[in-house]
Amino acid sequence: MDVGAANRKGLSLFALIMIGLGSIFGSGWLFGAGQAARVAGPASLVAWVIGAVFIGMIAMSYAEAGAAYPLPGAMARFGSLSHGPVLGFVTGWAVWIATASLIPIEAIAGTQYMSSWNFGWARGLVTDGSLSGTGLATALFLTCALWLACYWSVALLARANNLLTLVKFAIPVLAVAALIASGFHTGNFTDHGGFAPNGWSAVLTAVSASGVVFAFNGFQAVVNLGGAAKDPGRAIPRALVGALSLGLLIYLALQVAFLGAVPPERLTEAGGWNGIDFASPFADLAKLLMLHWVVTMLQFGAFISPNGANIGNVASAAYLAQNLAETGFFPKKIAEVHPRYGVARPAMWLNLGFSVLLLLTIGHSWEALASVVSAAMVVSYLMGPIAVGVFRRTKPDLPRPFRLPAATVLCPLTFAFAACALYWSKWPNTGKVALLTLVSVPVAAVVLRRRGEKSLRRQFAPAWWMVAFLMWMALLSALGSTEFGGHGVIPGGVDTALVALSSLGFYFWAVRAGVRAHEAGLPGPDPVLGATGTAVPAPRSPEPVAAVS
């Protein structure tokens, strides 16, 4: 992709914002407000602000790196560019898992909202808060149907993305207006245990495990697909700010509307916010308030929002799998692009298989899968601030259309925030995600051996900080306070402080490892600077399939 031609044909800024906003408004708005209210009560409003600030910090670090390297699937490549092939595979694996996991979870969202339909078979899709056998079969059908649509006519779906996004934007706005107009109970914000009935630790848990981070994760689509913008250097950071700002405003409005619309007598009957457990939060609440037209609109939106967001998810996940294949850690066949449709069909098959596996194992409800996926997302965020720190020291001549202000302070602070968010995901989610990520380490060793690599120690040297970090986080999570699912060996307050302080040490270890990797020549030729350190155009890649201007 030509990284220097600002006037080349490509995505407009508006189209890129629509990509980000379309991904942000997937299933997160359908479930996030209800789940956050159940966990944190009215203080869930604070969770959305914290989540937006956290994701904003992460997004801005990726804005600098993404503008400098406007490559398709860029988030999976920064580890390789900064530390070499092994860390590139480990972090690329984490990003791929987090992105590919979004495909089945959106299908689960649509299925759970179908259970609010006034049909006997529909009500049987969810039993005791989890998908029934029929519900699981329906989620599998929706996953395969959307995948097949993208497989055969992704270009047609791409052209519809802007319209789908505008529709998805309008439905939650109308839902907010209707819920507030139906009767707004201000006492809900202070009664039933107060503003923070479950304590402030519950607010932090809501950020990571109740869909807040999950909801804002759509920013990745801007980074992964922003390389096709008309002017990536200017468009990527602007699109990130625009999509995240609009997303925060609407999510706050949805949360306020949900909190104020729940009938006080229902809260009393349920014993407080902990007892408010709707399978389809907004649709069930609208039914309770006799807002039948809102129920119909939400049922329609439950198909538009998740499936519209999945257009970008399918495209992004395919790019990420392609990148792993191009580095040699996935079979080369996965990177093969269809000559007519311009998509990597083998990569799409891989992602479909992974989606089905998740559905059959842990995907029994949106809430169950979202908590694990959110933790996986946080792991995938770790490389942004580290890549900026490494590139600032090793690539002073790298063209940077966007520079992160005060990067020497913000980068380690952002990494520490990400570490805390991973810890707040609660045990055993942290342990599951750490284990799932570390599976890539022996795979990398086997692949390097088969390539004939004689010095695994040299290749793995830049990646040990990540291995140690994930093991350390899993240990702290297991021993941490019971508020975050741990065994209570480390008291509350001390645990978060320990995570934050120790993560700073890991950040500086990671940056130093990246500098040494460059000294050893492990990252290889730079796609922008080339082997000589002079800016050159990178190879042109196919246009992304998530949207067109």
C-alpha cells in the first residue's frame, strides 16, 4: 500500500468513522448497559467514562503506530516490527483471537434478542440465562449465514456499511428517547444501595468484564483498515476520536435511560440492581413498560447491529490470519487471496472453524463469552504503547503523520492501565486468557525449528517479557482480592497498586528488549523505511472489504 500518496483514491474520513462507529455499535449497546447496571448499579456511568478514557489512550498510541505503518491488519504486525518474529506471532495470535472471537459473540447477541419474540419457539432459545440447544443451533446458523454472505458477496455488504451504521446509530437514539419519555425515576440513582451499591471495585470490574471494553473495541477496525484511507496519517487519529466520542455519548445516554426506566417496584422485588437480569435487556425492559413499538424496533436492531458489525469483524479477522500466514507461523495457504473476490478465503474458513469452536465450548451466553473476550482484547492492546516507545528510540527517521503528545509519560501509563484492566477482568478469566495466549509460544518454537533456526534463545530473547508478564498477571489475579475473583491472599487496594507498579517495570523491560532486537537485526526490513532506513512505499495490498467510500 502506498503510504506516501495522500491524494490517492481510498476511504474518506467519513467512511472510516462509519467503520469505527459501525464496529463500536455491535452487540455492546444491546447488552452493555444492562450488564453494567447489574454489576455496578448507577455507578456504571463512571465505568463507561473510565472505559472510554482507557480505550482512548490505547487508540492514540495505535494512531501513531498505525499512521506510520498504514498496513491492512496492522495491529497484528506491530509486535513483529518492534521485536521480531516471535513476539510478532505471540501478539498477532492474541489480536487474532480477540478479533475472531467477535464473530460468534455477535451471533449470540442476535439469538438472545430473538428470545424476546412473541413465539413459543423463540422464547425457548434461552433457558436460565444461557442458550438452549435450539438457541445454540440458531447462533451457529447466524454465524454461518453471515460468514457465507461475506464469502460470496462481501463487496455488496461493504457498500451497505455506511447505511447500516446510520440505521444502527438511529435505533439506540430512538430507544433512549422512548425509555426516558415513558417515565424517568431519578430515585433509581440513589436508592437501592446508593450510587455504587456494590462498591467501586465493581465499577472497575464493569469496565473489563461487563461489556464496556468490549463495546469500545470497534476502534481496532479503524487501525486495521485505515491503511486504505485517502490520507491515513490524518484520517486514522481523526476517525478514532470521532468514533470514540460519538460512541461514548450514545453509550452514556443508553445507560442513563436504562437506569432511570427500570420500575422502582421491580428493583425492590429483585433486591437491588444485582437482581435485574434480563436476557434481552432493552427489549425486556420495553416489554415491561408496554412500549411495543420499541420492542419491535429493538428486535430489528438486534439483527442489524451485530450482523452489521460482523462485516468489519470478518474482514479484520481475515486480514489478521493472513498476516500470521505471511510471517510463516500459519500455513502459507491461509494467505491466498481469491483472484475475483479479493478476499483470503482460506483465512475465512479458519475463522469460521474457530467461531464454531467457541460457540460449542464457552459461548452459551453473551455475558459468559464477553467476559473472556474482553480480557483477550486487553491483551491485544498491550503492544500499542510499547511499539511507540520502541519506534521512538529505534526509528527516528520514520515518517509520523501523527505524533502522540507526551509519549514518554503516556505510553508507560497506558500500558499500566491496560495491565489493571486485565486484572479487573477477574480470575479465572485472566488465567484463561493468559493460557490461551501462551499456547502460541511452543507453536512458535516448533515452527522455528522446522525452519532450521539454530538459536532459539536469540529469537525468543525479545519475547520473554511477554511470557513473564502474562504468568505474573495470572498469579496476581489468582492470589488477589476476592473482589476481583481471587483467593484473597493479597488484600484489596494493594492488589491494584501492585499490578500498576509492576507493569511499569514490564513496560521498560519490553522497550529495552525491542531496542536490543533491533540491534540484533531481528525485526528484519522495515516496510516503510526499507533495509536502508530510507522511506519507501510498502507493497500495495488489496483494498479492505469492510467498507468503501
